Amino acid sequence: MRLKDKSAIITGAASGIGKAIALRFAREGARVAIADLKKEAADATAREIRSEKGRALGFAMDVADEKAVSDGVGAVVAEFGGIDVLVSNAGIQIVHAIEDFPFAEWKKMLAIHLDGAFLLTKACLPHMYRPGRGGSVIYMGSVHSKEASLLKAPYVTAKHGLIGLCKVVAKEGAKHGVRANVICPGFVRTPLVDKQIPEQAKELGMSEEEVIKHVMLKETVDREFTTLEDVAEATLFCAAFPSNALTGQSIIVSHGWCMQ
């Protein structure tokens, strides 16, 4: 059990990629804190983990709210005695051409993806910096941390920004035994991606099948979506890695869409 007796906080963990990571971590022995905007959904995931004899806590968190983040991290520390792994995963998607992008929606996207990652990191690091503890900070990036796509200016901007934040955390955290890495998935069939398909079809004047084939999976080697299990396994690898040899890196999980 690669995370036996480790405490992890995962945001956006009531569904999709975050939930898959939470379930995988719990099966590897971690105590898992499920943070999500919807408390009912977070509690449901926590109950699912507990039904499999795991240990989990569900709670509501708006990652763009500094007090909510601070209170949530405090609750996790009180329940589990500390934090060993942070997975900053919460995210949304809004698509428009740049000239049509409302500034309020731009700010909302950056607040959730980038401000949220900063606030969580700031709140968790003091607990990881305690003598003899250390830890792993993992940001959920995207192939869009490396590439760009039409209609996604704030998303691409935020995901690129996570790599910069990761590199600074890797340098500052090294002397405390804290590693930082970014997981960069390709398209995964989550509710977030399913919502994008009709939106992009409308914006691009394509059918939904054409969006999948000619936009989402065009550059993969096998025309396959990345799976939840693929992303959870890569995240587990980073969380359990035993030394600073793997830090400040971005790991692409995309069926060859992006090769760097």
C-alpha cells in the first residue's frame, strides 16, 4: 500500500478525475479528504470510501475563497493530524472566442484554476514543512499546460501558470522534503468534457462527432480518450515517489497527443 497512513486532500473530488484519484489513494492506504463545492457530493464520495473500509472526510470548499480554503485545511489537519499530499484538481470550463469572452468569466476561470491552486498550496505547505514530515504537491494541469486550443484562452493561461507555480514550489519546498509536480492529461470523458462537446460543436459549426474526432482526439496516436484510471495512476506515482528526484516536472498522460 503505497500511501499507507498518509493524509491527502483532493479538491474537486466528488466526481470525475478527482473522485478517481480519491478512490485510488484510499485503496493504497491513504486517509482522504474530499473537498468539493457541493458538500452532499463530497460526503457521498467519502461514504463510498468508508464502505470499502477506507478512511475519508467530505466537506465543502470554494477553492477561490481564502477563508474557505484555510478552514478546510484546518479541518483536515484536525481530523487526520496533518497533510502529506495535496492534489489541486478543482476546475471548470467555459469556452468563447477571445473577442467574445466576458471579463467576469475570464476572472472566474483564473480564480478557480490558478488562485485556488495558490491558496491551497499556501495553506498546506506549513503543515508539510513540519520537521520530519515533507510531502507532495500535485497540480492537475492539462495538455493545455503545454499546448493551446481554440476558444480556451483563460483555461490555457491558467494551466500554463500551474507549471510555473509548480517549479517555484519545487525549489522552495526541497529543503523541507516537499515535492511538486503537474499531471497533464489529455481529454478524459468526464462531465466537464462531455459539457464541452456540444458547446464546441456550436462554436465551431461542427457535429459533436466531428468535435471528438477532429478536435479532441485528432493528435492522439490511437484516437482514444485518456481514462480516469490513467490519470489516477500517474497521480499516485507522483504522490508516492520517495525522493526529490522527481520534482518540478510535468507528466503528460495523453495517448501521445503532446510529446515533450
